[in-house]
Amino acid sequence: QELVAESGGGLVQAGGSLRLSCKFTGLTFENYAMAWFRQAPGKEREGVSRISWSADSTNYADSVKGRFTISRDNPKNMLYLQMNSLNSEDTAMYYCAAVEWHAYLFSWSDFEKRVVAWGQGTQVTVSS
């Protein structure tokens, strides 16, 4: 059974930074693409960033490009999201996810359908 432990969320002032982490167990981590999604109150969940199984490719939503950096450490089964220059629109629950590796180039909506394991979510709140 896959287990995912998220950490790193919290309250931060606008312009600040946070680093989210996810520890995956119960699956062969390097066999999966990895991603971060978020859901703000009253909004649908959206894809934030994704990284291929080998970490040779990354992809970002336009809203976070240049501010967020996704990375992974395969030997440690860890996924990270470094978030800089945070603003109020980044306030949301953030979820990490393991995704079937072949879905990496799919549209975000089809990519999300291939998620095999979700983190429990970590709240990020940005105060202005």
C-alpha cells in the first residue's frame, strides 16, 4: 500500500518562501512521474508542476513559472517544491502525487486521471 507523507506548509507573508516535501513509501518511486497540485477554496484542483521519472524534464503552470521549482531525490523517495515570491493567489491546499510515468506529456486533466497515490495535503496560506 502506498503511503505519502507531506510536510512544509504554513503561513507566510507575501514575497516569502516555503519548501514543501513529500516522502513516498510502498511504491517504486523512480518508476513514476511526480507532481504537485493545489486547490484553493471554491476552486477546482489545478496542476502546479510535474517532473519526469528521471528528473530530466519539468513542467510548470504559467501562474508559478519562474517562482516555483520542483525536484526529486529518487534514492530517498522524496519530492520537493520550492516556492519563492509567494503571493495571495498561491494560498491553497497543496497535494503531491505519483503518476504513471507514461502520462507525463498528457494534458493536465488526463495526467491527473493517472495519479496512483496522493499526499494528504498541506495548507499554504500567504498573507498580504
